[in-house]
Amino acid sequence: MAQAVQTFDLVVLGGGSGGYACALRAAELGLSVALVEEAKLGGTCLHRGCIPTKALLHAGEVADAVRDSAQFGVDASFEQVDLRRVNSYKDGVVSRLYQGLQGLVKGRGITVVQGHGTLVAPTTVEVGGVRYEGSHAVLASGSVTKSLPGLELDGERVVSSWEAMQIEQVPGHAIVLGGGVIGVEFASAWRSFGAEVTIIEALPRLVAAEDVACSKVVERVFRKRGIAFKTSTAFSSVERTDSGVRVTVESGDTYDADLLLVAVGRGPNSAGLGYEDQGIEMDRGFVLTNERLQTNVSSVFAVGDLVPGMQLAHRGFQHGIFVAEDIAGLDPAPINESGIPRVTYCDPEVASVGLSEEKARERYGDDSVESLTYDLGGNGKSQILKTQGFVKLVRQKDGPVVGVHMVGARVGELIGEAQLICNWEAFPDDVAPLVHMHPTQNEALGEAHLALAGKPLHAHS
Ligand SMILES: Cc1cc2nc3c(=O)[nH]c(=O)nc-3n(C[C@H](O)[C@H](O)[C@H](O)COP(=O)(O)OP(=O)(O)OC[C@H]3O[C@@H](n4cnc5c(N)ncnc54)[C@H](O)[C@@H]3O)c2cc1C
């Protein structure tokens, strides 16, 4: 029985990237906000996703740098990766950011409600018998690990990314089911830590959501790094063995390992939260919204992974900011989802924004698309780093750049400029006169635009 009702301008259900960004912006705009969170503010990204995985990948990068130091004339001997200490470094990063976030939320006067919330009326969330009623509600309960039919995770040998980021010993051999973003990131980190890794992927290529040219480089470098992968290979079953797991694929081939990481995607976290009972339109657990992130119930909005589309933290942040501003009456322009940049932080990194060449050809027609690939071989800083890869531009013929695709060490850091170019619909001629610092990898972006504008410098015409 609900005992009390507290009222707010806005009640946000879920304190992850989408929910807390919405709460912060709404409070900044003078709205009273209740933010309901059952675990920790920061959600998947901060505690179970972006931040911890990138810390693991960085530790892997350090291990590789030590192993490969002789090629730079530096003699060092690699001894081991102590995952307990790696974890404490990783957890330290998370906990500092968590403290900072708690401080921010407190500083803006947001009422944080700790506990499991359910939507009991369109804009009312109940937590432990108390009702928090808003003029508006924002659903931000995020996503959870998906599995395949008949594939049960035991958290020990058959694990999700959450358990995978807490293991305390480098596995001798790990199988990663799924060659998408999460799968290749773990495969990359674990290989850097010294594990044998095999990726099993049903689609014909790794990082299949990216431009095919990027997949090719990732596959080539992974082969060189000793990461095994089987593409176009469908999982059939897994059994526990004395020493770990045996995975069988549809052809009947089997793979033995210490550990199976299931990285086949994430689904919406909405079951049992009362959304359907309140008449909110859903599709397979996702909350459907219009371009203003408003559900069919006009006072209820949804943000982040709960809304069909790319599951990325910065998309969640932007959703949250947008909804807060919309509710506050600022009438922000709808978010252009196709302009959201993406980075896969494996080694080599993949970074992209806009349309792949294939998608651009489908959209505009074969004759109306032009592409240019600038090899990082011509880029001084990339040579210094001894990395290979490219910057590929896709443009509408005589029109703007509609896609930028990059692969190679550290290219994730170049996506900021690339997304400005794409989202401001710049022509190659607009970018060509802009000066890029030398020697940086950024220059590769500048050079690619020079070349596409018909005036290549360090590239063959
Ligand atoms: C391993 C991994 C790596 C990733 N790496 C990246 C990356 O590098 N870059 C990137 O952009 N994205 C990355 N992501 C994706 C990113 O984490 C998500 O897109 C982002 O967290 C989505 O934010 P959200 O607010 O929609 O949901 P979430 O962050 O999942 O937040 C939802 C929150 O709601 C709370 N909640 C749910 N139900 C209730 C309830 N009933 N009552 C109270 N609270 C509730 C949860 O506890 C959670 O805190 C990664 C994800 C994973 C799993």
C-alpha cells in the first residue's frame, strides 16, 4: 500500500547516462526532479560498460607497449598482467567518477530516490511504498545483456560482460560469442593480457555494423595479433567440462576454453516495470517514441538504450538533455540519430560517423556517391606510432561528406572533428583550407579532405 506522495516537475526512472543527464539538465533549468535509481548513479556506462572496459583496454595497451618496446629501441621485459591490480586501477577510475557524479547531482538539488521503481500511473513511480508523482515522467531504465535461446549464463564459466570485467585471472583460452563492439573489445583486451582468444560470430565479418573496409583491417590486425575468429559461424550449444566449457557450432565443430563470454547484444530493461500497464506503446520490450522522444502518452518520455537505436552512452546523454529542454519549453531541435559518432576501442580502434559507403550507395544511388581512402601510411604520427589503417570519406557527388570511417591506433580521438564535418554537412572544399597541426593523426583527416577536394598533398592523385 502506498503511504505517501511526493510531487515534482519531473520524475526520472533510472539513473544511467540518459536518466542522470536528463535530471542534471532539468535541474539546471529550474525544474524539481526526482531521480530513481536502484543500483548506482551512472548506470551501465560508468559501472559496467564504457569506463571499466576502456580502463581494461588501456591496461592491455600498456602491456602491449612493454612487450613491443624493443621495436622503438627501448629494452624492457614483460613479466605478467596481474588482473587484481588491473581491476583495482579500473575500479579506482570508476569510483572517482562516481563520486564526482554524486557531487554534481547533489549540487543541483536533485532528489535521488534509492530503490526499485515501478510506474504505477503514467507519471508516477512507486519505490518502497512511496509514490513520486511528476508532471512529466522520463523512462530511462536502460538495457540488460541478451543471450541466445537455450544459452544460460552461469556467471562463472559462461559469463556476460559484467562478470568478464571482474575476473581476477587471465584466462588461458577464452571464447567470445559475438564479434560486435563488446565482443571485439574484450577479445582485444584479453589478447593483450596474454590469453588465447577465439571469437565466434554468426555474421560474415567482425564489427559488421561498420563499413566493410574497417572490418577487413580489424580482421587483418586481429589475425596478426593471434586473435582467432570464425565468422559466418552459428553457435549451437555449450557444455561445462572439467576445465571450463566446450562450445559446439552449427557445423558440429567444437571449441574448448576456460571461459565463454556471451556478447550477442543487449536488450531493453523494461520487464515488470509497469510501462505496458500504463498504456505505453512498446515493441519487444523497447519503448516507442516519436522524434521528440515522447511516448504515445504525452507526458511520458523515454531516453537511452530503452529507445530503439544505437546503444551508446553519448546518445543517452543527448537524449536526456533534449527531453529536459523540451519539457522546460526550450523547443530544442530533434536529435539526428544518424549523425551520432561511434567508436570501437579494440586494437586497432574503429571510429565512424554517418553512412557507410554501402548505405550511402543504397540511399543516393551508385552514381551519386564518391569515396576516398587515405592510408595512414602517409601520416607521420601514425608512422611514429607504427600503426596501420586509414581514413575513408564518403560523400555525395558534388555534395557534402556523409560518412567518415577510420581504423588504426587512437583514431577514436579523431571522431570529434569527423562528426562536426558530417553533421555540419561540410563539403571537402570547406575542410581543405582548414589547417591541421603537424605531426598529428588529425592531419590524416585534413589530407583526406584535400585529396577529395582534388588537391592531394601527401597522397597520390
Ligand atoms: C561492456 C559495455 C561496454 C560499453 N562501452 C561503451 C562505450 O565505450 N561507449 C558508449 O558510448 N557506450 C558503451 N556502452 C553502452 C552504454 O553503457 C549504454 O549505451 C548506456 O549506459 C545507456 O544508458 P541508459 O541511461 O539508457 O541505461 P543504463 O546506463 O543501463 O542505466 C539504466 C539505469 O536504470 C536503473 N534501473 C533500471 N531499472 C530500474 C528500476 N526499476 N528502478 C530503479 N532503477 C532502475 C539501472 O540500475 C541503471 O542504473 C557499453 C555497454 C557495455 C555493456
